Amino acid sequence: MKRSVPALGLSALVLVLVSGCSGGTHPRAAVTHGATARAGAAPPAQTPTSPDRLPDPVQSPIPVGSKTLYTGSGQGAGGVTLPASAGKASSITVMWTCAGTAKFDIIAAGKVLAGSQCGDGSGVFTAKVPHANMRELAWKFSAANSVIWRIAITQPPGN
């Protein structure tokens, strides 16, 4: 014999199930609508607004015997004149990081030696500039005014 549920009882059961799953008032509701971060989650990364907030471009120790020729930071265009010893080196290593929507280029005698797009400032870039490109020791840093940067220039040991 088949038993039937009265229509009134069935609709009351459905109403209880639907209202119990709404999540808004249930004490064990896990998701809040419109929430953007979970408790304990890291906040979204923000682009640094000053050079001292950028990561150090020297990510690992430089080789023993290396000479640091220049470390600096700034916003927009800049430049440096390297010491005479840099012109005699077989190569120079340049490490930089930058933040902004434009490029950062290192230029000597009108020629781009190295450069990169900037982005959020989390990238660290390295370039080895060979002796053949070291004729000019006055380097310019070409960047839009909205770009912030940090740079380190080193000379490997034995140069």
C-alpha cells in the first residue's frame, strides 16, 4: 500500500529546506556575499609608490671581490657617471627593479644598454653589459615621471 504525504505537509517541508539554505541568517553560514578576502588570506599586492618600497634589486649576495659601482633609486629620468675602473672591466652587471606602466631603459652614448617594462615592481631584472659597450661611462636612466626605480651596478671580481 502506497502512503501519500498530504499537500500541506509537503509544502511546509520544502519551505523549511529553502529557508534553511539561504545562508544569510544560519549560524553556520560560511560565505558572506560581497566578501573579497578570507580571514587569514594575504591582501592583494599593491604597486609601491616610492622607490624605498621596491624590493632590493640585489637578490643574492654578489660574488666575493665584486665592486659596487653605484646603488641608487629615483623617479622618472636619472643618471650616473661610473668610475674610470668600469671602463677597464670586462663586463658590468646591472640589477634593477621598477614600478609603473612605462619602460625603464639604461642608455649610454644614445644606445640602449638594457631595459624592461616595469609593472607592479615585483620583478627584478639583471643585465650583463660587456666591455665593448663600456666606452661611455655617463649612463642615463630613461623613464616616465610615473616610474619609480632602484638600481645596483657592480663590477665582477678580477676586473
